Amino acid sequence: MGLKRRISDHRPRRERDRTRTWRVLALAVQAALLLSVLASDSASADLVVAQARSVSEVLGNIRNWLMGILTMLAVVFATIGGVRYTMAGGDPGEVERAKAAFKAAGIGFALAALAPLFVTVLQGIVGL
């Protein structure tokens, strides 16, 4: 009895392949997001304190801040979703939580893309 019985995955092969494909996709998305954050040109950003010359410049700054914050939150949620999906190990509950995190990341990216529209509407309200 020196041989140990190997615990095998009793799921169908097609389901195991699909899970493996999603894991590879999640890792690829994580790598792409990490590379995009590392490749961003944050070193050239100048810090200017309280030198807004007009209301439209203030609204432009609000747009830039909104886009930056929403994008960073979306990247965090995408990373959390990728880690959860990678670590799920086939657990359906954890896979659903990972998909929910990916959904939240998608909503965050969509809101970041709509930030200029929000600022345009705000400019219309202010009358610029």
C-alpha cells in the first residue's frame, strides 16, 4: 500500500478546459493592466497647486481627476476579479464573485469613458 491514490478532477474534460481558458485569459488581462500602469507617463505630470485661470479649466481638471480615479478603481476591481478567478479552483461561488468583480471593472471603465460627457453637461449647466 505504498502507492497513494491520486485525487483527480471529476469534472468533464470540456469544463476543465473552459476553466483553464478563463484562467489564462484572466492572467493575460492582469498582465496587460499591469503593463499599462507601468508604462504610463506619470513621471512627466506636473503638480500645480491652485492656479486655475478659468471655470472651464477647473471643469477640465475635474474631468481629468474623475477619469483617473475611476480608471484606477476599475483596474483594482479587474485585478481582484482576476486573482479570484485564478484562485477559484473550480468553486462556482468564487467564480461568480470573480465575474461580479469583472463586471464592476467594466462599469468603472465605462464611467471613466463617460467622464468627459459629464463635464460637458456640467459646462452646459454653468453656461460655458
